[in-house]
Amino acid sequence: MAETSMLNIGVYSFWGQIMSVPKPQMEEGFSFSSLKVVLLLVFLVQFTVADSQHKPAGDGMQPLSKIQIHRAVYELHENASVKAYPVLLGTKGEDSQWVTVEVASPKPSEDDWLAVFSPANFNSSTCPSTYDRQKAPNICSAPIKYRFANDSNVDYVKTGEASLKFQLINQRADFSFALFSGGLFSPKLLAVSNAVSFVNPKAPLYPRLAQGKYWDEMTVTWTSGYNIIEAVPFVEWGLKGEAQIQSPAGTLTFHRESMCAPPARTVGWRDPGFFHTSFLKNLWPNSLYTYKLGHRLSNGSNIWSKSYHFKSSPYPGQDSLQHVVIFGDMGKAERDGSNEYNAYQPGSLNTTDQLIKDLDNIDIVFHIGDITYANGYISQWDQFTSQVEPIASVVPYMIASGNHERDVPGTGSFYDGNDSGGECGVLAETMFYVPAENRAKFWYSTDYGMFHFCIADSEHDWREGSEQYKFIEKCLASADRQKQPWLIFVAHRVLGYTSSSWRDGSFGEPMGRESLQKLWQKYKVDIAFFGHVHNYERTCPIYQNQCVNTEKSHYSGTFNGTIHVVVGGGGSHLTDFGPVQTTWSLFRDSDFGFVKLTAFNHSSLLLEYKKSSDGNVYDSFTISRDYRDVLACVHDGCEPTTLAT
């Protein structure tokens, strides 16, 4: 909105300059026919700007970063009001609820907007001690979401009244709603609502399952408002229908000082609560378990979550039907239309909903980087974990590190940008469990039945000779291909092949291919998956820029090259493909979607690319081969031999 106002000011200024030109000067250098053209252009600019207000721009900009909250001034008006109801939320155990907010303004404007703050008190008294109290801004924290006042009433500018609905989730604090004028660039606070809160703001919520370091171990991580001193966290769990046992949980958190740069250290900061992880061990393979989260208070009473369930992993190498979903770059969205998220991550909810719909046919999920796109606005991580809870509470939700989780200049990230908004990996490493030796170095391996996965961290050095390179080779070499025939490599950035314009025609990360493709070839990696580029693309089996197989949809017999799949269309704004038509790119789609792998047995694998809009299959291929085909000698993938007898 602020950008629109500034553009209009520029247009009016230009019009004023034209009208102030003396007539002789206009006749010499500026004809009236030219003036007509200029006036037409001015009209078109104004019409286009006005028509685009509040519509998705698809610019990929974090919506909360558009708010210049430090510039906010108080202009409280006695005739302006904001009322929110119901006041008490979660009375039936809900962890999300719709709230109605009624707004009245004596001087309504099309750039009035309504912000949701949590905690409800957001004045300068909450500013960190690092601010000079004499110079501290009026408001030091960004809202957790916002909407323009005229979103629900096109006549708001005439009537000064609007009624909007917001969906709130339990985020460990109360909420208030604030009416601002002046747009996002020069906010003027007009009125603040009453506070609303959940019955138990500290309740244990949003469980995230993940594979442990062993095949028979499942981890459960959740969020609460309970410090370990206040209550002891645990999980009560067991085989469905049988006696339940209790396992303790460890507790972690982080502080403002743990953040590496703004906005995470400044306007984006919000108390994250506490994160608890319990390790459920010695699981029976392929068995249904139930569990619920608990906190034991000092008086001996327990606070309980609702009940959940999961199916344990199959034994490594077990021959059974196994389904794996892989995607990247999903982010989060708002079901109430807040934050203009339809322009930022327009496919996120569709992807989430398709996975929920097919959850009975999914065994494990890999979200391969660019998890929330919070970009330093801490509140967004709660909202993401709430969005994926129906998935992550039922099947392992494994993540990889992307640039929007890790990258901050001067903090050891391989790429020198501030794509994480100052988070520098802390939130991803703390809020989600992965079976890494050191979660600050986000590379790890995990097994699921007939699959062996090697998850790389593209935001740390992966070149030959690096610590991560040694891990990657060890991980690939450790696969027992007789028991786990399907070897999968995963990284966020495209360390392999993509024809997207994202890299200006350089086809992914050239150094990645230079360093890693000899490992993919040597250890006969079946498929390499990447995100980062927001579309879908599949290559032929490829080695050193050349297709090594003429088939396009069914591959059988001896392995001779790795298939590269970009699956970064999980939900964030889409990426166009470049103009170059490469011979190795077999299928390209600039749309939102995800990949589903189905292992039928040790000899048959199916890959399906599904669009998030309808869940239908738009690309697929199969791999069929026996163990001897994996062992066969191929170019740069042969074991040494001797002539000795």
C-alpha cells in the first residue's frame, strides 16, 4: 500500500510539472499530442496501480518485512475502536479457533490495516534493553499477521466499519488486534482491541515425528510454554490397545542473543517457548503405536495433549510396500487470508492438504529445505508447525537445511547472503530433530525399509576434501544394496542439474556436479533430489552432462547414471525455466507439486510427480532391476579387479 501511495504522489507531481510548463515551451518541445500520450500513460499507471491493490504480486517477499513497524506513531482516536470475540479460546480443547474482529474508524482509508499482536501488550515497554529508552521506537515487535481493513468490506472507506475473521493458533501468549492507518510504510496506531487468549496458553502442541539414529527408534518433538523447572515433559506411548509406558523428554530453547542478525534479533523476535524431544525405542517393525504428550506439574498433576498415532518403520531391507514423499520450498500460508500469503507461498496449503488427504498411503515425508520462509520472523515457525501437524504427528517429517534456514553473512554458511533473516539455522536445528551427529551441521543418513537416504547440507561446504564430502562418501558407501537397493541423495540447492533460469543458464551449481557426480556414479545413486528452484524437472539418467540411457519412462537392467529431480514447487512463488532446451531435461513443469516414491519390492520402484492443485499424476517413471544389475561394472563405477587366480 505504501508503494502505491508513493507512486501516486510521483504521478501527481509529474502532472503538476507538465501543467506548469509555459505555453511557448510546450509548443517548442512538448506538443499537445505528446501531452495526450503522457496523460494516457499517467491514467494507465494509476489504473494499473489501483487495480493491483491487495492482489497477489508473487514477488517472493516476506509479507511481515513490508511493515515498517519502527516508524509507527500513536494517533489514538476516541471514536476509533476494535473489538474481538470470543475472548476465551480453546474451551473445548482446540489449539486453533476463529476470532471475529469488528473495526470502526471515523476517518477510514483504503490503506488502513489490522494487525494481530502476541503478546497482547506490544508498546515500547516490551523493547529489549539494548534500546536507548529515550530513543526507543513506540513499537519494537512485528505483528504475527495482518489484513487490510477493506478486505471484508469494499465499502469500508465509505462506512468506516468492517468485520474480519482471523484464525488464531495457540502460541503461548494472549493476543490483541490493532488498527493502523498510513499503510505499511508509515503506520499510525488508531485503536487497540481487548485481549483474547487460550484457556491454557502453555499446552503441549504440534508434535513432529522423526526417524531416530536407529531403525527401531522414533523421536517426538513438540512445543509448549512449560520450562523444565515448572513441569517435567514426557510421552506416554505403546502398541495400540496394549499397556502404555512413559518416556522422558529433553527440553531446549533459544534466546534473542542466539539469533545472528535482524530481523530475528529485532522486530522479528518473539519468545519461542520450549521444545521437548523424547526417544521412543525398541519399536516393533511395521506396528501401530499410540502416544500423547504430557507435562507433570510440581503438584503431581499432569497436563495432557490429545492422543496421536504412528506406524513404526520396517526393518531395513524388509520387502513390503513403502511410500515416500519428497518436496522442497513449501513455506506456510494463512487460511484466513492474512499477510497476503497468496502472493508469497500460494501453493503451500494445497500441498499440505493433498498430503493430508493421501496420508494413509504415505510412510515418511522429506521436506528438503526452505521450510517456513519465516526469514527471521519467529512467530511464523509456530504457524508452520500447526499447519503440518496433521502430517508430522502421524509420519516421520524429515527436513533438510536450506538457504532460508541457515544463511547469514559471517556465520560460516557456504553462501554469503542473509536469506534466513538472521536465524542462522537455530530454529530449524532446535524445533526439528534429525539424526545428525551435530545438528549445526545438517547432514545425516536415514533408512526406511528398502531405501537408504543420504541427506546433504547445501549451506555448508560440500566440495571434495571437506568434512561434509567425507560424510557423503561414507553414507553412500554404507548402503547395503542387496538389502536396500534404492539409494537416494538429497540436498536443498541444485548440486546437480536444472535448466531453470534461476541460475542464469548455468544449470544448477556447477561446483556441485564437479565435486559430487563422481560419487553418485561410483556408488550408483538411483535418484538425486533437489529443491531451491521452485518448479519440477526430471532429467534422463545422466553423467558428465550426457544422457546415458535413451529410455524416458521405464529404466531396467544395469545402472548407468543418476536421474536428477528438482522438486522445489512445494508452495513458494514459482520459478520460470530458461530459454535453453537441454537434451537431458525430459520433463519440466512450472507449477506446485511433490514427488511420491513407491517401492513395490527390491526390484521395482515407481516415481510419480503430483500437482498440489488436484493430486493427479503428471509425470512418472519406473525402475526395474535385479541385484546383479546394481553390481555390474559401469563407466567410472567399477570395482578394481586383479588377474590373479
